[in-house]
Amino acid sequence: MSPVLAGVLQLLALIVALGLAYRPLGDHMARVYSSDRHLRVEKWIYKGIGADPDTQMRWPAYLRGVLAFSAVGVLFLYLLQRLQGSLPGSLGFRSIDPDQAFNTAASFVANTNWQSYYGEQAMGHVVQTAGLAVQNFVSAAVGIAVAVALVRGFARSRTGELGNFWSDLVRGVIRVLIPISVLGALVLVACGAIQNFAGIHEVGQFLGGSQQWNGGAVASQEAIKELGTNGGGYFNANSAHPFENPDGFTNLFEVFLILVIPFALTRTFGRMVGSLKQGYAILATMAAIWIGFTALMMWTEFHHGGPAFDLAGGAMEGKENRFGVGGSSIFAVATTLTSTGAVDSFHSSFTGFGGGITMLGMQLGEIAPGGTGSGLYGMLIMAIIAVFIAGLMVGRTPEYLGKKIGTREIKFAACYILVTPALVLVFTAVAMALPTPRHSMLNPGAHGFSEILYAYTSGANNNGSAFAGLSSDTDWFNTTIGLAMLLGRFLPMVFVLALAGSLAEQQPVPATAGTLRTEKPLFTGLLVGTVLIVAGLTYFPALALGPLAEGLAS
Amino acid sequence: MTTGTRKHDSKRSQDAMSTATPTQAPHSDLPSGHTAHAAHAEEGRVGAGLFDPKQLLRSLPDACRKLDPRVMVKSPVMFVVLVGSVLTTVFSFKDPSDWFGWTISAWLWLTVIFANLAEAVAEGRGKAQADSLRKAKTDTVARRLTGSSEEHVPGTELRVDDLVVCEAGDIVPGDGDVVEGVASVDESAITGESAPVIRESGGDRSAVTGGTKVLSDRVVIKITTKPGETFIDRMINLVEGAARQKTPNEIALNILLASLTIVFLLAVVTLPPFADYAGRHLSMVVLVALLVCLIPTTIGALLSAIGIAGMDRLVQRNVLAMSGRAVEAAGDVSTLLLDKTGTITLGNRQAAEFVPVNGTTEAELADAAQLSSLADETPEGRSIVILAKEKYGLREIPPVAHHHPSEEALRAPISSGELAAAEWIAFTAQTRMSGVDVDGRRIRKGAAGSVIAWVREEGGTVARDADGITHRISEAGGTPLLVAVKDGKGARVLGVIHLKDVVKHGMRERFDELRRMGIKTVMITGDNPLTAKAIADEAGVDDFLAEATPEDKMALIKREQAGGKLVAMTGDGTNDAPALAQADVGVAMNTGTSAAKEAGNMVDLDSNPTKLIEIVEIGKQLLITRGALTTFSIANDVAKYFAIIPALFAAVYPGLDKLNIMQLSSPDSAILSAVIFNALIIVALVPLALKGVRYRPMSADRMLRRNLAVYGLGGLVAPFVGIKIIDVLISLVPGL
């Protein structure tokens, strides 16, 4: 079988698997977030944290919950790393430096999982499992909770109430993330991923010398790493490491885990707003961009000419032989179009265009299908922008799902779309203008610029993948990327929740023949266009000086 | 001002109204909105569809005055261009030999001026109207009544509740209600309508407007508005744009444009460090040029002109919107409440057929019916005369000066020939009959019960099928009028005249159109449900409200609004006022009471309820124009990037020259072409902004597809072509 055909078949298998999971998972999540009943274990948790899961919250209260919970998470994770040296079960690793501890705490709470450390050489079992793995669950659940709050904003009327943050958070973890990640971990273990608490082994290498391997609860962390679109690997090599991602099947399975919740949430959305078709339209938009990007990526990676490339069947540098060009392309697109940031190959080694596709994927705002929750709310914000312009063109004050897009709504949506471009461009510009940050580049020219642009794109968009080729464990990068991650995560949430509150207060406008039909293919096309044009126009100059300059050079 | 053409237009409908013949229904020749618009344009009414390039020149001084930063800051997009122009000019002074910097600066200034020009032109049209209104508002002297004596005071000193006297020749000194007397008033200063109107105390025709002229008789007027806040003052403010406030949707769009401007500002200010790293130093002039090309200047420049022009289009149709918000709301309306009378039907019941009872011929019935109606001056009576004439050629009168049979001609026989000795029995509320006694024949027509009673009283017989016919007509929504005669053969019923409400021609098509636009029409009528249903079915409205009281109307509006719908209605009476105030778009008739005018948010000077439909279309057109130009503006950026990015960076990264798909001749020319295109497109689109995007009623889907194709794809492609052409022209200039 040719590598191209193998790649295409993998993509088709993935689409089929996602299609099969779409309905049951989407409907399950809709039930989870609409049900009145609490599980016993949930009641214990509510009692433990002293929260009343039945109080309805308006948007400021919901936001306070999100921020307070996340602030505590950052603080806890920071302290855990700072105290690692004195904790048992730390494999003898030192405490983490303040700047890196801040960066890592911000990174995992913000669902980014940017790692400026080497997992197997810095983090012991306690920090990995009690700190990082816990955030892998809860940061993902926070994202879904905010998305669900926005969906309730559309679904409810004449109330400011958006649900209960604590209940949404706990249910997301208990009823959605834990069950699926347990299944996922079992599959990964069955396929050869490791799951133990072993210490460090000294292993001899084929060509002499030795290397250290350590064990860990890898498979379980791997499952939630992908499922919660986190991306923080147990090992530095992330999903390229055979302990995390043993073979071609696990590779595809991990991509499936990355994509399954973000796609299924569109059905949850459709269910909760009472129109599955509206969910399908959002799904179609996400799927069109995802498939389009994957096809482009495969094209540029397979197509890359030259004798060495031809022998390898494409641009194999930085890719694992067991995944090949096809599997690596699928993974790279999935991880950058969601907020995952796990990698099974090194994006820096992709072709110029290929690197550009991973960057543009994140710059779209990670909405196709995007992170757990953040993908849905990001895409709904873009839908509001698209509806605003298109709605005017049908001669009515724009409305989406029966809610008018007026001054307040457009203000929050506009602020939302401003945040990440501002963070990415300003931090990149300052880093380029200062003398020291540039020393971290390992490559000259356009590629060197791409390394820094990628770092901030990844941080501010909460992706967490690294282009590789940038020594980011410096005070400057730890601090600025840490800030970019926190601001890039929580500022948009402020606007999303404010928007949700404003929508929930409105009374719905009934649809007539004069209403813009947002469940039609025409609207999907318009939304795809809006997403591409808004991101494309924002980043075109920067991309031209990085990946485009590189890609067009040959 | 084109008062002349306006007179003509209104005059025609006035004639038609007064004769009330079916063939001359006021709007029968205007079956739908767009043809009505076309008709306006053909008659050369102010501006609608016409744009005189000379207006641009005339408005130039105004445009320059608007360069004041305090004014400019209201439009964030154009303010950024202004700051950019200043910056490039300053930097050009530092390097005076740099022709490129000067040329870019010049075009940036032109961009700002073009934007101001668009607004100035839009305002200029209103100014002309305001000037002619001011003429009407010459300082008047009021005759104020204090007790029983009269004193002369300036009109500006009048206060609310003052009583003033106006006699023939006086200018009404302020807005008010007639509390005593009746007079004919010339309202042409406001409505452009030269035919005088009657204003009388009590009832729904009591309102008079300051600035109008009393032509006959004497009336006492109670002043209802403070000086400076009169109708004419508000009108002047309105058409001049002085009272113009940004509408909610305009504010929302401005926010979106501002945020896009910030995004592009970020993209441009962060570029120098990136470029420096790549080994290319970017000058301030180039950066400003790039920024101005990217930010949505096209829509930013035209946004306020679009709003002003939208109001102006209403003014041209003789509708005054008291706020831009109302115009926008009109585009969103999903329920239209239409008064049956005058809007859907011609306003009067008309004879539709003669149904004889067994044993009588139709001609016999028609003759008797016509004879009995010759002196009947009610519209119903007249329609009977005309129907008999048209259908049976009865009492044919040779045409005189009129090309259609006028009432005078028809009534001529009354005073001569066979009818000289006729005795006319007038209709009274007691008898509920009218008729004539002539040549020993006594003819009566009227309500079924009364006529039957009369026949029995006269010892006659009532044909057995009379009751059936009457019933059938009632059920069809018509009004049956029985005709009976007593002559040599005794008293007997001849038959029934079927009077029916005549639905205006073309209304069904219009309602179909509205339905396609997603607008529900509800007919409001005082008729009983049976009659109402028959008319509703015939006219094709979606729903009807029969035996409607003002409270019913109000309840209906509230019910629709509770369902999230926006409601539009027209009204003229004082008891309509609460409903007018409650409706999202309340159009008061100018003939209505001042309470109604105060309550509504629009006033129709022509007092034509059908105009509601046009108002909705204008509201939609306004929003569409905004959306279309925004789309166009954003889509333009793609081509500009393809022009400027390779121009800036192909020197350091030669691969980027592959993006120069337009094959522009040189980097300088590429940037300059983009800037020039950006400036010229504003001027090119001024007519569209003023005229509004062409609007046809169609479903939202079709409309979106069409507008996306024209303004989205068009916006993508047009600048590629435009920039290339400008580049070719620039490269022809020797020495560059």
C-alpha cells in the first residue's frame, strides 16, 4: 500500500469512528448538563467543597466560580512544584524554579500544557499524577462548563441564569471525562503504553553508552491528555515516545480521543438549543476546516520533492517511522486545530507550508473543532460575527438562534476576537525587538522567526505544542508565555460568559421567512469564509515572514 | 426642491380618492413596492436613484470643514486614517525629495476627504429640504385670545394651552388642535400637497401644524407644543441631520469596525520588528499605507452617509421618521397591522351586482336601483348609479369635458327631464331607507328588514327567494340592499343590490411578497367576523381582527410583541395613540390628531396607510446596504495584501514575489495603487450608499446568496482588477 493511500485510509477510518461516537456522546453530554439528578459521589464532592449545586448562577457568579477555581489550581500546582524536592515519590527530582513553576502551573490550569521542562527529567510521580493529571481533567471540564453556559445563554430566555458552575465542573469530570479516559487508558495499555510507578532504569543503547528510562502512570495520563485536549506529555518526546504512543493504531486512537469531545459537543449544543440542525451546521463548519487542513497538510508533506524526500515517500524528517507522513499529518492538524498541543512528530521539521498550516490552525482560534468546550464557544463567537454581517445583508437586525445580536453582544464578541491576536502579535513583536529572547532561536532566518511566532501562537491560543527549536526555559519565555496562556484562556472566558448572560436575558425572536437560516449549507460556507478571512487577514504579514517565506523559497 | 412634481403625484391620488371609481383606485397602477419606487424615480423626485456628480463639488467645502478631529473621532476608522495622513505628511517633510511619500500622503488626505464628502453630500440633500421648510417658518404673529380680547404676540412667545385665532390668510403660529370652528387649510408648506384640507374642532381632523396657512373661515386653536419643538422644527432638525443619533445597529457595526481596526493596527505596528529581523526596514509612510489599506475604510467612510440617506429616502416618500431607530426597526418588523379601510379596501362599499328576485329582470332592478340613488350622495349611492350605467347603459350621458363620467354629469337628470317632479326621500337612521317618488312609482332601497316592513305595510308581497339572496350576500361578506317598488302592480320586492368592499388592485400580490419576506399581515376592521373573513380571504392577508376596538388592537400588539415580534401599524385617531406608542413602528397619518402624531414614531405626510409597506422596505434596504458594504470592505483586504506584502518583502525573501499574482510593475507602484484604489472606491460607492442596495422582496436565503455573490465575491475580485489597472496607469507616467 502506498503511504498516500494509507494516510487517506487512516483519515477515513477516523471519520467513521468519530461519526459513530458523535450521537451517543453528544446526547450523553446534553443529558449530563440538563439533568436535575446528582450522583452520590457528586453529592460527596459538593459537601466536601461546600458548594450548593442547585443554585442558579448569573454570569458574574459563574465567572467568579471559574476564576476562583482556576486561581486555586494555579496556586496549588505552583506550590506542589516548588516543594517537589521535599515530597516523597518524586524520583529524587529537585524543586522547580519559580519562573518555570509559574509557567507550568499557568500552562496546565489554562488547558495549554506548554512544557518548558523535560517531563522525565523534572517531574516526579506526585507532581505528574496529583498535580498535572488532575488539572488535565478539571481544566478540560472548566472549558466544557463555559461552553455549556454559553449554550444555555442561547437556549434560555428572559433569565440571566446560566446554570451552576460547580455542578457543571463536577459532572464534566465524573460523568464525561473519567469514564471515557478510563476506557481510553485501557485501550492504550492493551496496545502497549506503560502504566506503572516504576523508578528510573539505566538502559544500554545499541551503539554503546546508556540512557535513563523511567516509568509512570503514562497510559492514564495519555488518555486524558488527548481527551481533554491538554497535550502535556509524560515524556518530553510527547506522543512520539513509544511508551506514550506505541504504534500506528494508538496514534489514530489518540487523534480520535483528541477530536471526539469537541465534535460531539456540537450535538450537545444542537440538543440543548432544541435544533439538531443548528448543531450540524456548526459541525459541518468544523469538519470542513479540519478535513481541508488535513488534506492540505498531507499534500504538502507527501508532495515535497527531491531525491531524499522521494525515497522516504515524503518529508519524513522529524516524523516517526511507525506513523509515517500520513499519520503524522493527521496528528499534527488535529492537535493544532484543537487546543491539545500533543505532538507525535516535530512541527519544526515539517515543510515550510506544513509548519504554516499548524500555525494557522492555532491562529484560527482553535475552533475546528477546537478544545474541549473552548472550540465550541470560539466557533459560536465566530458564528455571531458571521451572522452580524450576513444578517444585515438580509435586511434585518442580525439574530442567531432567535437572539438579537445588538450592541452588547457584538461588543463582547469583538473583545473576544481581539484577545489572542493582541497577545500573539504584541508578545512576538516585543520578543523580536528585544536582544535576548532571540538568542533562544536555534535557526536563522524565516525559520527562526517561525519558532518565536509559533511559541506565542501556541501559548496565547492555549495549544501548548512547541515548534521545537526554541530554548524556551528562560525567565523571559517562562514569564511571557505564562502570561499569554493565562490571559489567552481567561480573558475570552470573561467575554463568553458576559455574552451568555446578555443572551439569556433576551426574549427570543421567532424565525420567519425573512430570518437568516443558520442551519443551511450557505451559512456553513459563510462561517468557514469568515473564520479563514478574519484569522488570515490578522496573521498574513507575520505568516508571510515566517512559514510563507520559507515555503515559497524553493 | 421639486415641489412641482410632488404636487403632481399627490394631486393625482387626490383626484382618484374623491371620485372613488374602481378603475381609478389610488394605487391600482402601483401594484407593488418596487414599481412604486421606479415610478418615483421616473418622475425625478429628489435624488431617489439619481446622483449628480456636481453634488460632490458643491459639498467639498463642507467635507473640508469636517476634518476637525473632534468631529472625525466619532468615526474610529476614519480617525485612524486622519492620524495616518498627518503622520505621513510630517515624515514627508523630513524627506521632501521623496515623491513617493508625498504621493501617498496626498492620497491619504483624499481618502479622508472622500469620506467626509460622502457624508456631506448625504446631508446636503437634507439641507435643501430644510431651507424650504424654513421659508414656511417665517416669523409669524399670533392673535392670542386672553379672555374675550385678542392681542398680537410673536409666534415664539406662545406657550402650551394658549388659545389663538386664525382667519383666512393667517399663518398658523404653532402646532395645536382646533377647538372651535372649521376652516380649510393649505398644508403645502409641509406636505407639498396643494389641495387644501379641512380642519375642524372635535374628532380626528382637529390637528393643525404651525407654518400652514388658513384659507377660509375662522378657527380657534389650542397650542399643544412649545416653540422650537414644533413639528416643523423637528422636521428641519431631522432632514438636516442635526438631531441624528447613531442607531443601535449602527453603534454595533461601529464596534465591530473599531475592533477590526484594532486588529489591523496590531498587525501593522508589530510588523517592523518582524521586518527588521528579516533585514528590511519599513518606513512610516509604508506602514501607514498598509494600515489604511487594511482597516475597513470603505464602510467606515460611508456608514454615516448610508444612515442619512436612509432617512432621506423616507423623507422623499413624504414620511418623517422621528428617529433613525424607528427606520431600523421597520426592517425588522414581522407583523404588519393594516387598517382595512383605505389600506386594503378602497374605503367605501361599492355596488358589485344586481340580483333580481324571481319574476324580475336584472335591467328592471338596475333601473329602479339607479333611479332611487340619483340623489344619494354617499359613495355607496354613487357606485350604484355608476354600476347601472356601466353594465346596462342606463341614463347614458354624452361625455362632456371629463373623459370619465363625473358625478355632475350623472346627476344632471335630477334637475331636468323625467325627474323634474321627483320627490327624494333621504336616508334617516329611523327609516333606514332612501328612495324616490316619481310618476306614481315609489321606489325604496335599504336594509332588508326595513324594506320588507315597508312592502308589507303597503300591502305588497315579498318574493320568496329575497331572503335567500340576502343571506347569501351577507355570508360572502357583502352588504345586501333590498330594492322595492310600489306602482300600478302593487308593492313588491325587485331584488337585492350586492354592496361589497372592493379590495384594492394588487394587494394580494403585495401580501404574497410580504409573506415571502417573512412578514405577517393582520387586517384590522370594525366589521363583523363574517365580513372580515370574506375580505381577508379576498385580499390574501394572513390574519384579521374583526370588530376591533382600540383595546383589541393594543392587546394584539402586546401579544405579538410578547412572542418577540416587532409590530408596525398605522393610525390617525386619538384612540389609536396608545397602540401607536406601543407598536415598534407607529406611522401616524398627517391628517390625524396631534395625539396620534405625538404617539407614533413616524408621520406620513401623504396620509396613505399603504405606505407602511414601503417603509418596511426602506428599513430593510438600509440594513442591507450597511451589510453589503461591510462585506465588500473586508473582502477587499485580500487583494491589498497580495499587492503590498510581496512589494514589501520580496527584496529580502524572493520567494514572496510568487504572491505578486497581479504582476504589479514595482513595489512603490504596488503600494501606491492599493492606496489609490482604496480612496477611489469610496467615491465610486457614494451613489450606492446614497441610493441604497437594490432591494427586491425575496426570502432571506435567496437574498443572502445574491448579496454574498455580488458584494462578497465582487469585493474579493474587484480590487485585483482595480489595483492592476491603476498600476498599469502609474507605470505609464514617465520618470517613475
